[in-house]
Amino acid sequence: MNFLSNYPAEVLILFFLIVTFIQSGIDKLLDWKGNVSFITEHFKNSPLKNSVPFLLAIILIIEVVAGILMIIGVYQLYTSEAKEIASFGIELSAITLIFLLIGQRLAKDYAGAMSLAVYFIISILGVYLLNS
């Protein structure tokens, strides 16, 4: 067995996204009021301004589920070389990033939207590698 399994690129991408999404979820849980306040201000001139707590809760749930699926996926890659759960976790993370992109565009935060592209590219690379 190799240090990073037989799928080193996939495992590294999964670790990167696990850290990203689990940390983001933990931050939202530990500072819910601060996050709601910050994001409400960020979206004050957008159609989403009255839905921030609800939408943030949806993003939180999807981030945590994606992170957990990716953790399970890494374990499965090591133990049985099964890719399905890891792939589903990365696909869910990519969908989350699309949701975040839509929000950034509606808030007219084009720099913020652009910064999401890096994460999205990494997610798509992970989807590609896990499905090839």
C-alpha cells in the first residue's frame, strides 16, 4: 500500500476539499451570528437579503455532508479502492461552490466570485480523476 493509496492525486484533492469544507462548516457553527451578520451585510443590495439565515443553513448542511462523504471516501479508497462515495462528496462540493458563485454574482462581488473558480477547478479535477 502506498502512503497516499493508489490514488495520490485523488486523495490530495480530497484532503484539500475536506479541510476547506469542514473548516467552513465548523466556522459557521461556532460563529453563526457573526456569519449571518456578515453575510446579511454582504447581500444587503441583492435579492437574497431576506433569506440569508435560511440559505446559510442550507450551505452549512451541504458543506458538512460533502466533507463527511469525502472523509468516508478517503477511507474507502484506502481500504477497498471504491471511489463512489468520494466522487459523490466531491460532486456535492462542486454543487456547493456553484451555489456560492450564484450568491457572489447576485451580490455583485465579482472578485469573490472569481476566487471561487480555483476551488471549483480543483473540484472538477477531482470529479474527473475519480470517474476515469
